[in-house]
Amino acid sequence: MLMATRISLSRSIHPILKRYPFSRSFRVPQSFPKSHPCPLWSSSFSFCIQSLHKSTSPSTCFSSLSSLSPPSMAAATAASLGEDIQGNPLLQDFEFPPFDAVEAMHVRPAIRALLKTLESDLEDLERTVEPSWPKLVEPLEKIVDRLSVVWGIVNHLKSVKDTAELRAAIEDVQPEKVKFQLRLGQSKPIYNAFKAIRESPDWQTLSEAQKRIVESHIRDAVLNGVSLEDDKRDQFNKIEQELERLSQKFEENVLDATKKFEKLITDKKEIDGLPATARGLAAETAKSKGHENATPEDGPWILTLDGPSFLSVMQHAKNRALREEVYCSFVTRASSGDLDNTPIIDQILKLRLEKAKLLNYNNYAEVSMAVKMATVDKAEELLEKLCSASWNPAVQDMEDLKSYSKSQGAFEADSLNHWDINFWSERLRESKYSINEEELRPYFSLPKVMDGLFNLANALFGIVIEPADGLAPVWNKDVRFYCVKDSSGTPIAYFYFDPYSRPSEKKGGAWMDEVVSRSRVLSHNGSAVRLPIAHMICNQTPPVGDKPSLMTFHEVETVFHEFGHALQHMLTKQDEGLVAGIRGIEWDAVELPSQFMENWCYHRDTLMSIAKHYQTGESLPEDVYLKLLSARTFRAGSLSLRQIRFASVDLELHTKYTPGGSESIYDVDQRVSRRTQVIPPLPEDRFLCSFSHIFAGGYAAGYYSYKWAEVLSADAFSAFEDAGLDDSKAVKETGRKFRETILALGGGKAPLEVFIEFRGRAPSPEALLRHNGLLPVTATA
């Protein structure tokens, strides 16, 4: 799963990868591709169909869409286990996944039937394999894709519609799924066939994308243990099974610990300072918990650790004791009792190190870097440079907060603590820039934001996005479905958008994931390719009463961010499905399009097109826009250091840390934080127990990727600055080039080569430092 960028308390906590992204070609790791989540603390209609019903006949929106389940595959799967699964929605042919029909009871029989069929297909492939594309890669893609699509449906529903029954079903079949993936990833006939392709006279006739597929599979098969002897392979497989189980349990504990905290408040004085939006949300939560007469004005109110509630308290609650209670509850989630993730983390780190040793690496970070752009040394070098550039500005940030809070008579001014930082930062920002985030909400209604975002996509990339609600089944009534068309009106992709927070069943944060990828091999019914489908998930404030969802500016940034991920998936022109869209892209480059899109939130024309008062239609005042622009670098040093802390502790735990040694994981966090944080974490801070990015997702020894890709994305946006942001013709031409390179080439070409093809040179960190206001003044003259 791909998640949002930047870490700041002004943006929501983002869940971590639901499935591994196909960032490693078609490597078959311990779990299938997870979606791309946002970094922690990140912010963040005319129909194209003629009817609003599910249809098997082509419409203008899906005339060229291939069925996601090849009929022969679905029929064979159903037949393999008899009639008891004939009606199972996971095993039917479908144009779009039956998200509304899948229930927990379908998971066990469907996955087991599918695995039985795929096992037979794999045996057939191994028996008949030849070192050629039709006899090796194409049948392999069908096997990989079928499991990815079906497991993706199940795993997605667990992320957005979690139940105890669904968890139990997934837990039961997950070992069988992992066993098959390991069997596939360690297949020597397939591995040898790929090596034969590379050594054959036909090698030079392959396309660049095909060569990437071959090279990646050979590399990844080794990382999957194909070269290990029997005893070591058995040990490796046991490790993979246990890592999968532990990661699943880790994420469940985080979700349960987050849901467990509820603070009932009956005295309005206790929530003094909370804006009307936050009080309305707290009252709605209270209603859902049985307080039927709860109102925003008179309560009662229930506060939670879900992003919108937590952030409102941190930024606006005048009650310092309340802020402290909520903050401490947040940073100690999943660190005690039955939900304690500490032993899980210890075991994960121990097993990852054992896995690395089996593969003849010194540590797990080296395993992780084997499939990335960076090396351990290069990643550490980047973090050190950014830390050095951010430190003095961050120190000044803290001095500014102390001075301002003292001027306001705050008794805590000389001893600001973590639960004070965001409260006083918000007050200072309001004072310095006359910007009140809550007062801006009426200008950012979700419908207007989406209209403006789609208009921007049209201007930059020549695409048209139209609602297609009713064409595809959805998992919740608030989910929207869209059709993406090219300039000629031909559908080229689709995506779901699930915008609102639902803490009782939905993971927190924001992420994008693939539903299916573009593929030539998996096309049928006369179409040239199967079209890509994505989903975007956010957790913003839902509509309250008769008001639409009114967004904070950071929630706007989050939507732009996730849409950037979706664009790379949907606008790919790569027909080799194993490297189409986000598949096969090195993990530390995959955040480029998402972070790139965030820059447009500060572009005047773009912002003014979305910032319309939801009642009056009045545009955001020009002076407010200028203040937003000025505030962009507010506390940039502090926010940069926060990301650097997370990235640094991640690398430290996966390089130098010794599981079971004299130093605990919390000792490591404290030690790293002393050199990356102006105010170190509390002694009782157990943030690591909810650090899903590295313990339940794809960012292990890879969290640095956010900063690595931020260098790429800032430099990419600077190409538009160089062309002239006010020159519509130049912007359109640069956008076309961005689409034809960054968005189109997928994993079929090395990301550094793709960047150079777009930018004309290697990337430079200058634009990132300039955008964040961290360059010396002389360097910006």
C-alpha cells in the first residue's frame, strides 16, 4: 500500500501497508503486494455510464475493460472443490470485484479452492516450462495475478470493513497462502528458465521492460531462498510464515488499541478550544456509542485516538491535562496487556536478522536495499545531510514557541512538553500568518476539492475523470467510483475513493492500492489490454449534519498525495503486467508522483479553483492564499527532523541492533532521538509499538524512502517552475513529458533512468531544501 508524505501532527496517522506493493517486479515475498500508505503524521458530474446498475454489457466506461477473473480460471477453481463453492463471489468471473457480496464465510473455501487450482497450474508450468516468454512469463503472470486479485479483495476488506470473523478467516488461510507463495518463489524450474532466457541468443531482442522482469525474478528468487539447501530452506520458510503471522497480529493490536481508547466528556469546559467541527465529530461518536441525545453544543462528547479526533485535541484543546492524557495514550498504544506489541517487535527483528544471515547478508537492511535505488550508506548519508540542514531551523522553531507561549502568559512556556508543541504551534501560526485552519474548512469542501483536482489532472496530463457510481460494487455507501478517460474519450482506468473516517471498522490513515494492473496477457473479449483499477483511501472528517465534508488544508494535501500514487498506477502505458503501473518500481522511488502532486496545492490557480466557500461560492481571499504560501515552511525544520527520526531508528534497528542484547528497542529509539530531535521523546514513549510502517508493512529498513523520494519529487516539480508556472502552454508540455516518463513507464525502466529522461539530468536536493526554506539565504539569491 502506498501511504502519504511528511510527518507532522497536523496530518493524520497513516495505516501501513495492507499488501506489499509490487515494487519488486513479481517477487513472491511473504505477502502479496501491499498498498502504499502515507508516512506517519501525514496530512496529509456527468456520468460516463448510461445507467446506475451492475451490468454485464459494455458501457462507455468499461467497453474495453477485461474481466478480472478469466472464465477458465474461475470455472476450474469452482469445479475443483465441488458445488459448495459454486456461488462464492470470490471465485466468480467479474468485471469489478464484488466488494458488496464478500463475507467472512467466503474466505476459507475460496482461498483454499484457489490455492488448489494454482498449485495445479504451477505444477503444469514447471513440467512444461521453456525459456521463452509465452511458455514462462505469461503463464507465471496469470498465476501471480489471480492470487493477487483475490487475496487483495480479502485484505482490502479487512482494512476498510474489519470484523472479528474476517480476521479469523484470514488467520486460518494465511499460512496456506504463504506456503504457496514460497513454493512459487522458490521454484527451481522457473528460476532456471529465467536464467536460460538471460543467457540465450534472444536476450538482446527483449524489450527493456522484459529484461527488467527477467533480472528482477532471478534476483528475487535468490532473496526468496531458491538457492538454499533443504534444511536452510525449511528454516527460511518457517521464518517467513512466522513473520507474516506476527505482522498481521501487530497491525491488529494497533487497531484494537486505537479503538479501545474512548474519553467521555460531559463538561463543556473540558473541551474548551475545540472547534465546532471537532465537537460535532465527538458528538456523533457519542451518539454511535449509545448517547442518543448528544449534540455538538451540549454533549456529551467522546474523544478517540482516531486521526481527526486526536489531532483536534492536540492542536486546539486549551485543557493541558486533557492534551497530556490523549497524547500519552497515543504514544503508548499497543504497549501493554494483551495488546502489547513489544514481544512481537523483538521477535520480528530477531527473525529478520536470521533471514538475512541465511541469505548471506550482514543484516536485514542489506536485504531490503537489494531491491532499492539506495544502499545503506547512501540512505544514511542523505539522512545525515538533511538532519544537518534541519537542525538549526528546528532549534529556532522551539525557541519561537517558547517565546510566543511566554508572551501569552503560558505557565508551561519554560518547560514545553510534547502535548504542548502542536497546541502552541497552531497558536503561533495563527498569530504569525493570521491563518486558522478551522476557519479555512468552509473553503475546502470535498466536492470542490475533487473537481479542482480532476481539472488539474486534465490540464497537466490530458485526462478526463468522470463519476461512474453504480457501475462497480462498493464496500460502503460513501465510496465513490470514477472512470478515467484519455483525450479522445476512451476509458483507460478506474478508481474507487473512500474518503471518510470510520474508526469502528476502518484502519486509520491514507493509502492507495491497486485492485488490478494493466496487462496485455490478461486481456480478453477482444480488448488489447486489461485496464488498471486503483483505490484511494483517506480518513478525513465526514459530513456532519447537512454540511458536506469540510477539509483541513492538510487533508487536501493528503487527497492530492494519494491521487499521485493512483495516477502512476492508472496512466501507465506498460503492457507487461508484471512491471505495469506501480509494479516493479524500486520502493524508494515510488513516492515521487504522490509527493509531486502535493506541490500543486500551493499553486495559485489550482488552489483558487478548489477553495470556494461551500455556502456562498466565494473564493478564498487573495491575502489568505499568500499567507498559506508563506506558512508552507512554518516549522519545516522540526517536521523534517521528525521524519528523520523515524527513518533513522528504522535503519538502526535493521543494521546495528542486536535482538536480545543489552540495549532494548526503546533504548535505540531514545539514543537515535537524542541526535534527531530537539526535544527527545518521553521515557515512556512506546511509539515503536504502533510503527506499522516497518513492523506490519513494506517499509522495514525503507522508511528513509520518504525523504529519498522527496528529493526526486521536489526536483521534478522544479521542472515546472523552470518552465514557468504561469505559462499554461509550458506547463502542459512539461506535464505531457511527466506523464510519458514518470507516470507511463512503470517498473519497466530503472527509476534513475526514468528521472533523467524527464529532467535531463540526475536529481539534486536543492529544490527540496528550497521548498522547505532550509537553504542558506545566500543560496536562494
